[in-house]
Amino acid sequence: DLAVAPAYQHQGIGRALLEQCLADLKKQGIVGVHLITQSEGALPAFYSKYGFTKENVVMLMGKSFK
């Protein structure tokens, strides 16, 4: 999980964390990465700045116990 507390957002912390994570993965020889995020709001645009694109072949399923 990658998250920044609301009081600390918009200070470049998320950018620094993501860039470090991606650099570490690349250094380990990982050739790709997938992530799960909200479909609306600021997060899709945030991740797209780092080359992430929407995948149409993955389905996330859930179940509620009401």
C-alpha cells in the first residue's frame, strides 16, 4: 500500500514514495507492475503521470456481507 495522510498531501511525498518504489522494483529486475486504485478522483491522473494505463483485461470482484 502507498498512502499519504491528508495533512501531508500535495507536498511531493507520494511522488517520492512512488518513484522510490518503482526504482527499487526496476533495480531488482522486475519488468512490470500492476496496481489497484480508485477509478475516479485524483489518483488515476497521478499514476498516469508515471506511465500507468488503465487495463481492460483485469476485473476486480468483491462481496459484501450484509
